[in-house]
Amino acid sequence: MDALYTAVATATHGRDGRAYTNDGKIDVALAPPVEMGGNGQGTNPEQLFAAGYAACFGSALGLVGRQAKVDVSDAAVTAEVGIGKQGEGYGLKVTLRVELPDSVDAETGRKLVETAHQVCPYSNATRGNIEVDLVIE
């Protein structure tokens, strides 16, 4: 694959540090969530992953919608990223909640969401590695 764009980010001190991009557009404090014993005073990798996945999936949905000549410009995607013990380490699971415009019928919406799941780079990267549930609302 020839990359069209390469994002560059650095994290220091793991979950208790800072993450920033080389262009300075992101610079955030990191902290484990309270549920994992942290103080919750910063963002965490799961939130960053959720934001990226939701945005990427929304773009993929827009692409397949345009190709199908269906207006999904008012769609919203919410990504829920869970982390938990998996064997000796940790694993992730994702639920993508897709809210489609009322003008899109259920069958068309399901087809568009399933096609977006085949197109989205995050979906392609996680397929077979992370449980991803698609929920159309």
C-alpha cells in the first residue's frame, strides 16, 4: 500500500503522560479512567481510538452513501470502545452506533452501514482482531 497520508503522534509515560502530534494539532494529557484505578484527569487511548474510529466510519459511510446516491450527510456515528482482560493481557471491543437520517429506510441503511464496514480503514484494521458490533439506530 502506498500511503496517501501518514499521521505522526508521540506518547510519553504511557497512560499517565501526554500525547501529541508532530504538527501540534493534538496535545493532550493522558490519564487512566477512574474505572481502571486512575484519576480520570486526562483522556485515554480508548477515547482517542473511539473518536478516530467514529470519524473514520462516518467518512466511509458518507462515501458509500454518495456512491449509492443516498444522502447520509446528517448521519452520526458513536463508537464505544471497551477494554478488559483477555488472557494474560488486555483486549478491546467496539460497538459502532450509527444514527441514520429518517429519510433512509431500514434495508438501505443496513446495506450502507455494512458496506461502510468493508470500506473503513479502522474496520479493516480491526477485522478478525477486535469484536465490532454494528448497531443502527
